[in-house]
Amino acid sequence: MCWFAAVVSLLLLTHMAHADEYLGNLSSNPYAPNSTANPFGAGSPFGADSVTNPYGRFGSPFSNQSSTNPFATNAPTLFDSQGNYRGRLSSNPYDPGSVSNRFGRYGSSFSPDSINNRFGAGSPYSPDSPANPYGEGLRIFGDE
């Protein structure tokens, strides 16, 4: 039974080591404090962990964790309010999980899971959609 406790504690420590950091919401709502469209909230270009900060690790065009680096492989992830994965907030057009891959599940304008589909996850009438100017948008998480 002692080995079982050791395995469980090892798994918990591994999970805690890979915990994700909340970075705000991908939203076009300029008044929501957690919106990336709010320059005084999560969208501040001066915030250390903002995806709009060109000198931070999540907004720099040179960081592997950046949403603006077209070669990034560890870009921030997107989730809706129900916890459904909505892809990576990445400008990498070749990453299968990127919202910028126009042939991928999360970037295609025809996929129901894509924020680029105005009749799917990108509907301007959905509260989770980044295209809804009055909604909450999608939650953004980056690796710590």
C-alpha cells in the first residue's frame, strides 16, 4: 500500500508542476476587466503576463509560449465556460491545434469548434465567443 501512496503523490506533484496560469479572456468586450480587448485590464500592453505585451513571454514574437510567434509550439490554450478545449491562441498556421491553422479543427471557418466559424464557436451571439462584444469570451491559460 505504501507504493500506491508514493505513485499518487508523484502524480499530484507532476500535475502541480504543469499547472496553467490564467491570462484573461479572449474577448472583444472592451469593458470586461479580464478581456484582452480592455487596455486597462488583461489586454494591457504593459502587463507581465498579457498576450498583448510584445515584450512578455505570452506576447513576444520570439517566445515559444507566445500567441504572436508564428513558430511557437507551446502557445496559450483556450477554454470555454464549460471547460471545453477550443485550441491554442497561436499565430502558427501549421500547428494542428492553432486557431490560425485554416485547415485545422480550431482554425477552420467550417469547423463548429473554431472561433473563426461565425455559426459555431465564433458566433457573435454566443456568450463564450470572442466575437461577441458583450460576452465573456474564452479563457486563456499559459504554462507557468
